[in-house]
Amino acid sequence: MRLKDKVAIVTGASSGIGQATAEVFAEEGAKVVLADIDVENGRASADGIRQRGGQAHFVRADVSVEADAKKITDEALAVFGHVDILVNDAAAFVLKGFGASVEDWQKALGVNVVGAAMVTRYAIDPMKKTGGAIVLLGSISSFVAHADFFVYSSTKAALVQMARNMAMDLGPFGIRVNAVCPGPILTPGSIGHITKTGSTVEEFKRSQGEKVFLGRVGNPREVAYPICFLVSDEASYVTGASLLVDGGYTAV
């Protein structure tokens, strides 16, 4: 088990990539703190991990609220005693361009950027004592343009640069920071966008599959496993990097 006895915090863990990451971490021996605003699905995710023999604790938290961001680490310490790993996956899917309101921008920045920064701020205090690993979830949208999409893309680009800067600041404490940037992955978030645009899942699979070398969209576990690698000791000399998990989308 690559993460035996490690304590990992995963935000946005009630569904999609966050949920898959929490499950993979537990399978690899980690004690997992799942944080999300979705109480029903978050608790169900934690229950599922425990039913399969893992250790998990759910925290209801809105990462854009500083008190909640702090609460996540406080509960991790209270329940499991230490923190070794943090995955900032919580995201607001504000998929707009010029039509975005000030409130849209505040929501996107508050969750995706400020929220990640605040959760990390509090998690690093216990991690500084022993070292650790942090992953921020960027996107192919951190690097490539999509029409009428720049609110979300701007926040994801910010996370890639945040990972580099955090890696520099935290390297002296033995804390590694990297970004993982998924391509087209079928998640509840992407399904929500598909529905809003009047398209279908099958059309999404076809149109996005045509853009990648592997000819298909990915699934959440195909992102969770690379995240697991980056927080494990196998990646002990990897920090400040951005790993594209996109089926070849950006390699053209």
C-alpha cells in the first residue's frame, strides 16, 4: 500500500474526480477526510469507503468560507491526529465568458482559487512538522482556449501558477506541490454542463473523443491514479510540476 498510515484531505470529494481520489487513497491505505458542501453524497462516499474496510471521515465545508477551510484541517487533526496529503479538488463550474456577472467571478475565484489557497494555508501547519504532498486540480483549460469559457479557464490557469509558487515556498519544509490537469472526463460536473448546453452525454463522448489521441473521454479513476502517484513516495523528487492527464488532447 503506497499511502499506508497517511492522512489525506480531499476537497470536492462527494463526486467525480474528488470522490474517485478519496476511494483510491483509501485502497492504498490512507485515512481520508472528505470535504464537500454536498452533505448527502459526501457522507455516502465516506460510508462507502468504510464499508469496504477503509477509514474515512466526512466534513461539510464550503472552501470559499475561511472558517470552513480551517475546519477541514481541524477535524482531520481531531479524528486522525495528523495531515500528510492535501488534494484541492473543490470547484465551481462557472463556464461563462463575457456574459459572466461580478457574482459569477466571485463564485469562481472564491471556490477555485481563494478556497484552494485557504485550505492549503491551514493544512500546511501540521504538514511542516513532517513533510507532505499537495495536489491542485488544474485543467487542460489552464493551457488551451475554449470559446465563451474564460471565467473557469482563468481560475484553472491560476491554480497551475499557484502550484509552482507554493512548491517554491514549501520546498524547505519537505512539502511537495504539484498540479494535475485533466482533459475531457465524464463527471457530474461535465454532465451538468452538457445538460445546460442542450447536448447529450453521447454527443459529449463523441465530440471530445475525436479531440484526443486515445479516441475517448476519460473517467475519474484515470485521474485519481496519477494524483495518487504524485502524493506517494514514488514521486519524492517531483514538485512544481503540472501533469496533463488528457489522453493527448494538448499534445497536438
